[in-house]
Amino acid sequence: MTGTDASPDQPPRRPLVAIFTGAGISTDSGIPDYRGPNGLWRRDPEAEKLVTYDAYMGDPEIRRRSWRMRQESPAFRARPNAAHEAVAQLERSGTPVRVITQNVDGLHQLAGMPERKVLELHGTVRAVTCTRCHARSSMQEALARVAAGEPDPACLVCGGILKSATVMFGERLDPQVLGTALGVAKAAEIFLAVGTTLQVQPAASLAGVAAEHGARLIIINAEPTPYDTLAAEVIREPIGSALPRLLEKLTADG
């Protein structure tokens, strides 16, 4: 036995699996793909203003429309689908798993992924933050105020402008969250990119970083991505069936 061999009394070390998810993983839960061929930004370019920081901060009417949009958001009615459940099941199997997501819907956590193992690059729609004092509270509390007659509710701490705790267009990603995601991408031995076009930078570059550091890159997406040539495997099948099947195989293979 060499010095690097595992002890017969110890189970073999399992590889770190990083799962990078985009809007495509949540479409089966009823949340639209904003950038796809039939996505909201293509159907209604004006809707982008509702989530663009400068427009939001400078125009009270944009803010009022944004709050109405949040009241109608499908994210609050959505439930985790088979793909989210499969990711949580992989984590429960004892496999080291980290989720890096571009989504703001919180469905990975609702499916059972521990909060500390989910990196939300674009924040979360389930909380609001003050743009002045940075106080944070629940989205449901803010929406209750809108329903009660406040079309543009202000921060209860300082009176500042409230926004969803998401990264709007024109805002930078949280450098700490991005840095942690970069570390996960470098350490992963298997890196799955699921339901993402891999076009929005700098998040999309994580797939390339993982591949450069020796990870087996697997892409599951309906459309081609700029990183397909780096992938060990590209899957074009529906995510709701392809991802559970793939993760079940990973679990079986140990």
C-alpha cells in the first residue's frame, strides 16, 4: 500500500461536485426563462427597466411598476421541480455538493439544499434591502405594505428606497460571493452547468475556470453555449429528466 492509498477502514473520498444553475432549471416550476428565445426580455424589452438600477432609483413610476411586478411574480408560487429535488438528494447522499446559481427564486433551498451550500450570485427575490442604510427584511413584509396601499414602500429604518435583494442590471455582483464561487470552481472535480446560456459574465467564466483546473465539465442546456468545446459531455435533453438521471449515476458511481 502506498502512502496515498485509502485505509481499508475508510470509505473512498468522494469528489466535490459543483452545480452551476441558470433559469433553465426553474422553467418546469413555472418561472420563465428571461433570456431564451421566448424569454421576457425578448418579448418585452421595456420590462428590463424594472430591474435596471439607474432607472429604478431615478423614476418613482418605475419603482411602482416594479412593486406591482413583484406582487405577480411566479417565484412566490413556484415549487421545486424534479431537477431541484435531484440536486438536494445528491447532497443528502453524502456527496460533497456546492450549488452556484444565477437564479433568485430560492428553489434550491426549498428543495432541501442547506443554505450554506448555495451561492446566490444574483441575490434573492425573497428579501428586500434599503439602498441607503442596507437594512434587510423579508419580501413578504414589503409586499404586504404594497397590498395595504403603499405603492412604493420606503425603508422603515431610515426612509430610504427599498429594492429586492437581487443584483439589478447596472449593479456589481457581491465580490465575496463571487470569490467563494471562484474557489468552488477551482476545487471542483465535477462541474455541471445546468440551464444556463453561459453568456452573462463574470459568472459564465466559472465553467471555463473549472475546466482549466481539471474538472470534468458537463453542460446540460437546450441551446449551444460558448463553453461547449471545453465540455467532456454536452446534454441537450430536458433538464427535468436529464439531471436526475445524471446525478443518480454519479451517486451510483461514488
